[in-house]
Amino acid sequence: MKKTKVKIALVSLVASIGLGATSAFATQFGTAAAGASSTETAQLYYFGTVWVYPKESGYKQGTFKYSRGGKTLLTRKTTYYSNPSTVAKMTSSTATGGVWDSLNPFASKTTFSYNHTK
């Protein structure tokens, strides 16, 4: 009987770890024409995206970054030509990137921020 309880507990633990590793939480900001998103997987890895459709939004650049405890962990940009005559020819641009979270339970939170410029 004891062996059965230990096996059930072990199987439950392995299943919960396996299911937890596939969980993800995504947040989207902005609009379809100029926005950003961040996806957290298993409370361990963050993947960010920023996008810009200049003709629809009027923005030429988008930036996002991840930081923790005042330190920048990752910065990504999308940029366009500054020549106004080419704005009508621009379609879209996307930048992506990811960072690992800290395994230290007392570490500062990992934060995501983004910006668009005209």
C-alpha cells in the first residue's frame, strides 16, 4: 500500500511539473497598427515583440525592453528611413527577443516596456 501511495505522489508531481512547463501568459498592448506583446512561459522565460505599420499608424519606430532591478536585460528596435517621401512605401516591421527570468525567489520583478516614435 505504501509503495502505491509513493508512486501516485511521484506521478502527480511529474505531471504537475510537465503541465506547468507548458503554461504561458501573454499580454498585448497598443493597436494592430502599432503595438507590443510579451509572453511569459512557465514563469521562467519572457518573449517580447514590437510591431509598426507606418502607413496606418504614423509611427516609424518601435522599441521594447526587458529590465530587472533597474538593469536593462534586452532592448530591441524596429526602424525606418527618415525620408518622408518613402513613408508611403513602408509596410511593416517587427522586432522580437527573449530573456530568462531569475531563479532567485528574492530577485526584483522582470518588467516589459515599449515605446513608439514618429
